[in-house]
Amino acid sequence: MSSLLLVTAAILLISSIKRPGHFGALFLFGYPIAQLCGVPFSAPFSALAVSMLILMHLAKDHRTFRHLHISIVDKTVAILAITILISALFAPSTAVSFPSYISLMSQLGAGYLIFRLSFSLAPLDKTSREFLIACSILSATTSIVFIGSGQATSWGRFKLEDGSNISVGITQALGTAAIATIYLISACPIRRIFSILLLSTSLALSVYAINLTGTRGSLLAITAGSLFIIIKLTSSRKMLRKLTITVVTASVAVFIYSQVNDIDLFAGRLFKFESYGSIYDTSSMERIYRIRNALDIIDSNIILGVGPGGFDYLTDQDYPHNIFLDIATTGGLLSMAAFLFLIIITVSTCAKKNILKARDHFVGVMALLFATFIHYQVSFSLEHGKPLMLIATIAAATSITNKGRVIAPGVKKFSGGNSGVRPA
């Protein structure tokens, strides 16, 4: 069954030559593809994707890199990388920090280049739409393979057949893609019933897979992303009606599947709300202990942190499960200041371009990022935080100039799902 996911990834990779937005979706789903198919994916794909994107830029204009504008976002990302390097130099164990730093920069560097180059190849609306559609397709196929490859456990969680807990990492990508699917349905004209049904099926599959694993962070992310979409797009009754149809269709599909397979949807961990934060829930207690350890490390190493891999080295716990604590323990106040500035630049760039006021596919990307950022408050690893680079590159894509010409300009108002673009 894993061949289905590999074939889907191969088709999307080939089609990315004409649709560069697919590159970003494949990068985000690198972990699920590797784990479900049992093949190395992220590193080979990253090298291939960056090479292809560079060639695509050169084919479009051989002077691209000579005149490529270095934006303030690019500089901020570079500063963030430098601050983490400084922390690695003064870490408690450089034998741990340097290999961790190289691993971190290889992943985040590849992600930044992939998103930066793909979103600067074509108008922002077009690339955003391609990215969202590819996320939805990968979400559906990943869910099918995951459901067919896993097994239930005695404590109510669904895991892969080898008994590992990597299913949690897989559902992080599914939660992200679910928001992409919800937005696509809301932006799809009602007359395209077949497209709406396909998207609703993808949403139902991803939500069902998340429910099986009991990954509560994904539930939080989907809730946050849905609220973002509702706030931005429900100014008309038409949009509200389509969102209602989306939720109802997906709910009915999940319910029918559960009845056919004799599954109690509400018996799983996801809906045991009384366990959230309870001392009887091991996952909640583990997070509390990690937070305490992270705060102790920050208190003792407030300026530079303990470097990449330092939290694991000092506590025998892999990461704090919170994006701010992870960055603060890794790079101290220096890295935290650079990260906060990166977030501020992202928001201010989008606001300045009036992007969030436009009913454009980029709104869907921002909903996806908002949901992911909320998820990162309860489950985050800096080394695996691939959407972190997407946050930066989206802002960069809106401000890139090439020889005075805007590559990814501001957008017109949404009209029938096909927004035009115009020079800023």
C-alpha cells in the first residue's frame, strides 16, 4: 500500500516543474513519506528540489541571481542561524552541539531555499493554490496508507505495525493539510460538486487518522485554523454556507466509515477531555516536567542558551514541546529576539501588502501557518519544525524584487477562485 504514496509523491514532483508550489508540500510531508514507505526521502528530495528550482530560475532569466533582492527576511533568517551557531560554540558539550547544529541547518536551510525559490518563481496566488492542493492530495494518500498500515493499541491509540510512536509526527502533517483542505473547499465554487466531494473525502480521511492516533495538538491546530478561515472569509452568507457544508460532509463521511468498520469514534484518547493536563495523563505530565526543565535551563543560560541538542544532553528529554521554550533553551535571548523579529516582519509584510484583506489563496496559506503555530505551543521540535521556514519565506515572497520588477506581487480581491495579480 505504501506504493500509492510513493507514486503520488513522484507525480507531484514531476508536475512541480510546471507547478512549483508542489515542492513545499512534498518537503512538509517528507517525514510521513519516509516513515510509511521505509525509504530515505527528505535529504535526497531536498537536494533534488533545490537543484531543480535553481535551474528553473535560471531558465526563466539567467540574470535572476545576479539581481535577486536580499530582503530583510533573508537577513533575519541569517541572523537567527548565526545566533544559534554562537550558542553552539559556547554549549556545555560542543561534541553534541556541532553535529546537532549541522543537522538543524541542513534541514532548515533546505526548507528555506525550497520555499523561498518556489514562491518567487510565480505569482503568489498561483503558487499558494498549488501548495494547498498538493497538501490536500498528500494528506489523503498519507491517511489511506497510515490507516492501512497501523494497528490499535490497548490504551486507545493507533500506531504503526512496528509499535513505534512515530504516528504522532505523521499526524502533525495531516493537521496542517486539513486546514489547507478546509480552505480549498471554502474557496471552491459550489457548482463544482465533484471537487468539493473529493476535498471533503480528503478532509474526512485526515481527521479520521488524527482521531485514531489521539494527537490532541492536531485537534487544537485544526480548530485554530478553522476559526482563522471563518473570521477572514465568512463576511458573506455564501461562504458561511460552504463552510457548513464542508463540516457536515466530512463528519458524515467519518461517521459512515466508523459504522462500517464498527469503530467507536468517541472511545479514543482525543475526546477524553478530562485527561487534558491531568496528572493521570502521562503525556500531559511529561510536558509539564519538560517545561519546568526548560525554564530552569533558561534561568541559568539566559543569554546564549545551551546550544542545539543541549536540552536533550542535560535532561535526557528530546525537546520541550513548545516553540518558544525550544528556541530559548537552544539559543537564549539572542535567538529568541531574532525569532520574534522574524514573526513581526512576517505579519507586518503581509499587512503592508494588504494580503490578509484579499480573498486570495494566500489567505489559506496563512491559515495553515496560524494553525501550525498554535500547534507548536504544545508540540514542537526545532529540528523538525519545517513550517518554521515557511513562515519566513511567505513574507519574503511578498517583498522580493528582481531588477525593479515584483516577482510575487500583491493581489487583487478574490473573484471566483482565480485571483489576478498586479504589480505592487
